[in-house]
Amino acid sequence: MSQLKTIQDEHLTIWLPRLAGNKGPRFLQIADALQAAVADGSVKPGERLPTQRQLAAQLGVDLTTITRAYDEARRRHLLEGRGARGTYVAAPKVELTAILDLSMNTPPPPEGVDFDDMLKQGLSQVLMRADNELLMTYHLGGGSDSDRKAGAHWLAPMFGYLDFRQLVVCPGAQAAIAALILALTEPGDVILAEPTSYPGLRAAASQFGRHVIAVQADQHGMLPGMLEEACRQHRPGLIYLNPTLQNPTAATMPERRRKELAGVAQRCNARIVEDDPYWLLADAPPPPIATFAPEHVVYISTLSKCLTPGLRVAFVLMRDPIERERFLVALRSFALMVAPLTAALATQWILDGSADGLMEGVRNEARLRHRMARDILAGRYSGSGDGLHVWLELPAYWNSSQLARAAASSGIAVTPAEAFATGSASVNAIRISLGCIKDRGRLQAGLQRLSHLLAQRPESFSAAVV
């Protein structure tokens, strides 16, 4: 650079501008010269700069000028101080646009619940009462007796009294679904599901060489007559149902339909996997399908979807001891155990009432967010007012993948219906998740932006983008 000359020192490289009296304040000349050197690569991020006294002596200016120059360089994000180690050229600052994530189904942070304190208190109690060596070693058998008793307590609102020995503790519902597929089906077997269903089922079935086939459904869920016909035609290894606040449609299957589907499973000697993560979030949900056909239904309840994603603990209710052992063998082949510390924390929270308090907070927060969505998406919102998500059917001039791309261009992430399609047909809709954005104000902004986008036609949006 013509503007800079290099002075080599044993420990540092000093870049000095040639100061001129007619080019503005000297501190700005120094900052400008450093900025130019960073821009053209003459100085590199992480390179140490001279001390202020050294630079003042080299340039023949007073210390105040150098202090002002360095302050200005910091304001421009050119420098960073590292305490006694000196001043260094900063790494370039990357400007990131925060995506408003309406695509991930996670419980919203509840107002009035001090989660940090709850976590500290829970872990403190665990460490006080548990053998620390046991928390850091391998565990077999699908959970300790204490963990399974906590699971029985957690499932009491659904089932009343349960024999805890019929429960298996798993590292999340996805692991449970995968292990059930391995344990209860063979390669090439058929798994029956609703036309729009949880994508994790399809992913696991595909990996294991099983085939997911859609069974026709109406607004109340899978049609019993169509299920019976499909059972006789395909002899399925499993039937997968998510009957409460279904993912993605948010529909809750009424009790009569649950009884009818349980009856089909009994007549056809078929096994239902009832994946029920949202039962405790729902407003007066019907009894689980497992209560109507206990010998034909495996029931899954996970804490990740109703308390916090980091609590990777799911309880699986399996009545048949032989199937339970097969399930455990399958589970151990890829997920040996729940992390003992995580399981112990879940047990502590369930037994001391903290989980119930957190659940109530999540439930209340979710309902507030549904009210917000209903107000902003007026005329389009068709949710039930509880749960974590809304299934939004789109106007004819948008298709779901097209809208998802347009939303992404506007800084909003949503999930198109195609992601949930079990069969070839798919409704024209998107799933909007209400829990992932922590701040309600940002959620409101995202919903308003989405509502504005829905009111436009694709061609007008494209023109606006261009």
C-alpha cells in the first residue's frame, strides 16, 4: 500500500499510515488506514497491533490521538481487546438475518416459570440423592425402577394406575418408533398411517425397508372401514396413529372413532402404535386408544414435546412381556439407554411436582399464542386453541411448497404439507408452529408478516422481491 509502510518487530507487525495535515483529524486517518489495510488483506484477522504508546511514538503524535483512533476502529468492529495480551485485528463481523422459525414444534417458554432456577434445583436434588457413579455409567433394561415409577405417575392422567413394570424408558419418541419397527415388523412389511402423518415415521420405515401406506381419513381421523379393508389387504406389521392434536393437522380424534379403530385392531389382530405427545396439552382429550384395546396398542408419551426438547425421555407402555423384551433388544442396537442424568432429572421433576408446574405454564402459554394466531390469521385460522401448532389451509392461488419458499425469502420458516404426506395426495396447507420463537413480540411479527404474504398473490410477491 502506498499509504502504509511496514515495520517488522520480533513479536508484532506494525502498520503505520503516513499522516497528512490536510486530510482531516489524525485519529480518523489512522482508523481509515487500518480499515483499508484490513480490506485489502494487508493485515489479517487475529494479528496483534502495537500498543497505543508504541504507535504514538512511531507516528510522533500524542497518546490521546491513538486512543481515539483505536476507539474509532473498535466502533467499526476492526479491533478487539484481549486484556493483558493486547489489541488484535478482529475477525470480520458476519451480519445474520434472524429467521423467524415457525417450522419446529417445540414447547413455548412459559411465562412466570424460572426455568434456570428449576434446572439448578432439579440437578441439585439429583446430585444430592443419587450415586454420582451411577449417573455416569451404563444402564440396561429400559430405565431404573424409579424412572419407570415416575413414568407410571406421568401417565396416570391418561390411564389411572399402571404397573410400572410394563413401561420402558426411551431416549425420545423417535427412538421408540424406530425400535418398535425393528422389533415388531419384518423387512418388506407394511405400516399403515393417515395420509398426512409425522415425517419421522416415514424416515425410520424407509431406513429399515418397510413401506408406509396411507389409509383414508376424514376430519376425525383414520376411517375405520378403510382401515379394516387395508388390514385384510396388506396384513400390516403396524398401524401408526397420532390421535391427539395430530401432527400436522392439529385434529383430535373423538372417543367414538378411537373405540372403532381399537375394535378394528382387535378383529384383525393388528398392532397399533399410539404416538401421543400432546395429550396433556389438549383441552379435555378423550381417553387414549390404548384404554380400549390394551393388548393391541403400544402407547408412547414423550416429555420433549410438552416440557422441553432437551429432556429426551419417552415412556412406552407395552403390556406383552415378550414383545417388551424384543423391543428392548431392538432399542439397544442403536440407543443403549437414556442418558442417566437426563432420566434422573425427569424423574425428579415428575415426583416433586416441577414437571406439572412446567406443563401448566407451557399449556397456558400455548393457548395465549393460539389466541394471537387466531386474531392475526383471522378467516384462515382453524385451530382448536391448544397444542403447539396450527394447520393452515391455503388460498387456491398459493401452493404449499411455493408459499414456504416465499416465506423463507421473507425471513420466515414454515413447513409445507408435502413434508407430511404419506401417500401421493397432499392437501394444500402449511404447518405453523407457535412455540419455537421465544419472544411473543417476534412471534407476532412473524405471524403478521405471514398474514400479509398470504393476502398477496404469488406473482405480486415475486414482483415485489425483484
